[in-house]
Amino acid sequence: MRIIAIMKSIEQRMAAAWRNKYIIRRALSTQILMSPQSLVSLDFPENWTPTPDSLRPPTLNCSGAQDAVTIDGKLIAEDIRSTVATEVKRMKEAIGKVPGLAVILVGQRRDSQTYVRNKIKACEEVGIKSLFHELPEDCPQDAVVSAVSSFSEDPSIHGILVQLPLPQHLDEVKILNALRLEKDVDGFHPMNMGNLAMRGREPLFIPCAPKGCIELLIRSGVEIMGKNAVVIGRSNVVGLPIALLLQRHHATVSVVHVLTDNPEEITSEADIVVAAAGVPNLVRSNWLKPGAVVIDVGTCPVEDPSSEYGYRLVGDVCYEEAVKVASAITPVPGGVGPMTIAMLLTNTLDSAKRAYQFV
Amino acid sequence: MRIIAIMKSIEQRMAAAWRNKYIIRRALSTQILMSPQSLVSLDFPENWTPTPDSLRPPTLNCSGAQDAVTIDGKLIAEDIRSTVATEVKRMKEAIGKVPGLAVILVGQRRDSQTYVRNKIKACEEVGIKSLFHELPEDCPQDAVVSAVSSFSEDPSIHGILVQLPLPQHLDEVKILNALRLEKDVDGFHPMNMGNLAMRGREPLFIPCAPKGCIELLIRSGVEIMGKNAVVIGRSNVVGLPIALLLQRHHATVSVVHVLTDNPEEITSEADIVVAAAGVPNLVRSNWLKPGAVVIDVGTCPVEDPSSEYGYRLVGDVCYEEAVKVASAITPVPGGVGPMTIAMLLTNTLDSAKRAYQFV
């Protein structure tokens, strides 16, 4: 199945290259290099095919070894939210202002709706003003850009969040480009990403999920510097920024992705594993070195009629197996999820402090 | 020696943290997170200590195995330069314009002087107009920014290159920020770096040395997709962008740096090794998997009175040993160096074509 997936990917890549006239252009005099002129022509969807391993049901390792410590993201996030609330109160009392967050949601994805609802609720609880702007699934590009631009100009708004993914017909790049860098609390602007990547540079915002992962590691007493870290997945919103951030913290980072030949082997050498592939139960016990610290960013919605919202969230890591091998692990839900929201609040607060020069 | 280096690094880091009042701030209410507020506070100089291995003299492996193919960067670069010359001629004949490159050199570093001289000579040979602006070692920040700004406004200049490293008293970040993104032919602007890192995005320019490495791999018939690649070193100018670029080409990338515990072990699992640490002969035969492809970006100037310029360039890889283990390898000089200059020419040409909308 893995080979089929790779073959399929190669086909897609060749098709993309053909569409971009890569091969045709190579024959022309204006094509000087053999490297592709367009990096986007190399991109294709990350269709992870579950390995035969991940299709197996969990077989618990009953060696009698100590279970991993559970890293309680919910508890840590509550602590952070409580301090944010205190800070918002202090700001309001001192200068009569509160931080403001605008949330834009296009379409009716159930999971996106839940995320947005949770973010707005979290804002309310800590005293951050939130404005919710909902647009229909089929709304034109201009309407979204216009909403983003309008919040960009509003001085009472310090953070703007466009809930991703957007419907297919919308151009994510153009929409995010309309977002003022100073209000990019998600940290997804390429300028922020470049500054996150480069030593000696400082991004205005660190993306929320990666920032939450690092905070979980630090608060759990996990040393990052000099450790081997493997990031599974290379999305712009999690895999890429967490790899860059771990590197800024001096881990030795390897990024495993859908085309990696031997992901289990590479991952099983890591002291810290961050799983962000979006594939339920991808990481089994044989992917993990005994004693590894496992951060599970995966939150794949799986149909579950018995749940309040009709689905439940499943992580990338087979928890039942991993807990017997790892030294510490985040659960799903209750791990990285609550931290991501807490980091959104801290980013919005920081942005407001910067705007009002409030220390 | 390795342990001493690590201890020293930790001390430096702690000192930096202390200077940034990281520890003090943690006790205050405004410090919500335990993660450092400033990523720059985590940075310290990359003082690689040669491993005992790299102090050993080369002991040639005489197993009778076939020597590696030498990847002739000089020859490939000449081919590219010749095509650039044809394109510049075509542009001149069609629209009466040629690409223009401005080179700014501050101070009198001998190696920088050589690099700049070579770049200007290469421009002349292909018909690219070059302007050379030299500033004294002790010139004020404003003078450099002013030179950059003036070239940024000049419509006949399509590329601006500030030769790095700059003297200690100058603020590299501020100087490079004055450089128009459309003329950043070195590709060092954080916006370019972010767009290089992010899937679905396109940088205006890919940094020259990394772009040259990929071109060497492709022209040598080396498959990158799905291969394990190790990048040694994480500088903003080479290590970081080559890692990002290899990832865009779908390699599984690990970045080994000065704080990596087991660089030999990780490197010895790579199909493609890019050495960019700047430490002469760091990579010995025991770092390499038999059959690996080795790209040596290291060009460390070593005193040599017998050489024309008083020094010679030495790579990061112990060539005599590596050639017996690798399947292909770039020499120093004559490998990545000439390609870096050739890529500067293609970036400048591309920039001029974009400016004049010449296809």
C-alpha cells in the first residue's frame, strides 16, 4: 500500500510538472537550470497511507514496565489562561483597554465550527473581546479579503484568525497576505515563518500549536537542547513551525513525511516525538524508543454518533501502546488542543500589549 | 573536547538568558509562559570543536572499492554561465536592457574580497552590469543602509548583494531589511526564507549556495525524493535554506549541528550528505554510509603562503577518505563554490526578466 501511495504521488507530481510545462520548458533556451523553476510544482497532497502496522488493533505490551507520565495539557492550559485573565484585568484597569481577537470562519465544517466556538469561549473567559465573522461556503474571494482588511484596519482588534482549511475555491495565500503582520496571531505569515526559521531573528508570533508543544515540554521538565527530535508531518501550520522551533531550542531535528521510506526506524531513534500527520493511530509502539517523550498534535475527527457533536477526536499516536513505551505522553483530547487555544490567547494579549506599549 | 564545547555553550546560553532577565522575568506576573519570550536569547555562536576523529590524519581505505564520481561544479557552472550569457544577449538585443547587480563590501576581509572579485568578474563575462560599492571597516550603520537604499531605488539594478559577514558593529538585520525584496538575489530576506519553507508558496529567490547544491544533485542524476538527507550546520545562509529546499524536494531531512550528540551516527545513515559547518575535515569516512552522495559546501580559508592569495580553501569533508566511501562527491575548490556564483547570475537574470516582464 505504501508503494502504491508513492507511485500515486509520483504520478501526481509528474502530472503537476507537465501542467507547469516543466518538461517542455526544459527544452527551451530560457530554461537555464534543471532544478524546477517553480517549487509549488513539486507540491502534492500529503496522502498518508496507513501502514499495515497502523491497521493492527492495539496489542498492549504487558512487560510490567511503568506507564508513561501523562502530560496534562488541559491543566497546564488552565493555569496559563488564568494568568492571561489576570493580565487582561491589569491592562483594563491601567489603560482602559482590552485585547481584541477577530475570528473569520468560511463554510460549515463541523470541526472548524467547534474549534472556533472553543476559541471564542476561551476569549470570553479571560476578558479578551472577540468578534466573530461568519461567511457562507460559496462566498467570493473578495468578501473574505475584505473582512480580513477591515479587521486589519480596526485598532481595537489585535489578532485576526482565519480558520483553516478554507473551501477549495478560495486562495489561502492571497487571503492571508491581506492580514497585517502585526495581527497575525496564528503566526502563519511567511515573514513570521522566516523569522522563526532564522537564527538571530525574532518572529512577531510563534504559531499556536508549536508554541504549545514547547511549553508542554518545558513545563514537564523535558530537556530539548541536544536531544534527537522527530517531527512526523510537514504541514505549514504544525509540522514545519514545530521543526523550526525545536531547532531554535537546539534539538537535532528530523522531519518524517509521507514519502519517508522508513518512518518507524527514524522515529524510533528520537528522544522527543511530535506527531502531526493527521492520521489516526499512525504511531504504534514499534515507532518509539523506550523512554521517549511523545507529543501528539493529531486531532482527527472520527464519526461517533454517541458523542455530543457526532464525532470524537483521535490522535496520531496509538495511546494504549505508546503509554507502555514512552516516558511521557500527551493525551488526545486534553493534550496539545487546550494548549493551542491558550497560546492563541497569549499571542493576542502580547499583540495588544505591543500595540498599546503596555508592559 | 566535545563535552567542553557543550558545557561552554550552555554557560553562554545561561549568561544570555540572564542578560535577558529570563530568569528574573519568570518570577513576575507578566511572564505567562515558561518558554523564553525571545528566541534570540537562545542563540549563541556555533563553535564547532573538531572531534578527535577530525584531528586524525587521513588513513586511506584501500579496500579496492571504486572511487566516488567527482561532481564537477566548475564544468556545470561554466555550462550555466554560458546559457546566462546567451540569455543576457537575447535580452539586450530584444529590449536594449541588461541585468544589473550591485555588490556592497564593508571592510577588507581577504576571503570576502576574493568572493566579491569573483562575482564581479563572473558578471562581466556574461554581460551583467555590476556596480561595486566599497565601504571602510569602521563605516557607520547609516552609510551601509544608505547604499542599500540607493541601489533599491535604482531601476537599472535588479540584484543587491551585501557581502557577509559584516563587521561586528553593524546590525545585519537592519541592513538587510533595507533591501527591496524584489532585489534580494541572495534570498536571505526572512520573507524569502518563509516562502521557501512553506508548501504552496514560492520564494522570489532561492539562496545561491543551496540552489547550486540542488542543481548539482539533479544534473548528476541523484534522486532526492524519499531519500534520507543530512545537513551538517544550520547557518542562515546555507544550512537552513538547503534543509528547507531538500524538504521541498521531498527528501527526509535531518539537521545536525554543534550540539548534536551523535553527528557521525546520524550522518552515517544518510543517502545525501550536505556539509556546511565551516570546519575543515570535520566529516571523516566513518561519518558516511557507503554509496552516499556528498556535497561539500565548506570553504574554510586556511593560511597557505604558497598560494596566490596567501590562503587556500578547505572543505568540511576529508576528501581523501570520503572519495573511497561515497558514490559521488564535490571537490573543494571546484564544487559548490562555482555553482554559488552561477546561481547568483541566474537569480540576477531572473530578477531583471521579472522587472522588464521579459520572457
